[in-house]
Amino acid sequence: MTKSLLIVAHAPSENTRTLLDAVRSGAEEAGDGSVNVTCLSPFDTGPDEVLAADAIILGTPENLGYMSGALKDFFDRIYYPCLEETQGLPYALFVRAGQDGTGTCRAVQSITTGLRWRPVQEPLVCRGAFEPKFIEECRDLGAGMAAGLEAGIF
């Protein structure tokens, strides 16, 4: 049975697009055809896409110590339509943070706790100046989510 992994990420810069591409490619490679990977902008994602997902990866840059407005808008639009239907949804988060990322992670965790989604790993926070290791870490995040779905772990 094919599982569905939804990646919802706001990637307005070259660096964040590079990280998103790494997450997607890691998921597609690890899923090896048994995991359908869909990657969408928060602006293009609504309740129907979330309801169809078996797991979700969220991605955002840190903006003034918070998630991007695009990701917040996504949560605002899907919250009530998904509240009762997606309890226990496995999710992971990656953040491109220039400085800290703590406020961003806290804000996402607050909303996902309200939705009763289940974090399946610690948030990946790519802090400071862009480093090539961020790409591999993001690829591993995507691969881990797809492998977990494929194996039935979540």
C-alpha cells in the first residue's frame, strides 16, 4: 500500500530552496516508489492535502524569531478543518535560522500540539551562516520520514 508524505515548506530564498530540494530528494530516494511524496508551498496547501497525508514535513525560515507568515497562514487555514481528522499525524520540522530558531520551533510546536500531531524527531534547525552540512541533514530528514512511513513505524 502506497503511503503519502506531504512536504509543506516556505522557501523564498536560494538557500531555503536548496534545503527543500534536499528534503524532497531524500524522501523520494528513500521512499523508492512506495511513498508518494508531494511538495507544496504553504500557499498552495489546504485541508484536503493534509487530510490525504500519512505524514508531513514542515519547513520554514526563521522570520523575526518566528515561523514565516506563509506557514502561519497555512496553519490558520487548515487548523479547524483538520483538527479532529488528523490527530496523531506524524510530522517533522526543518528551520533555516540565521540566529537561533528557538522561537520558530516553539511556535510550530504550539500549533501542532493543538492539532495533536505527533513529532517523530527533534526539529532540524540549520543555524547561522549557510553550511554544506545543512543539505545532507535535510536529505537525511526527508529520507528518515519516508523510510519510517515505508516501514510502518509511523
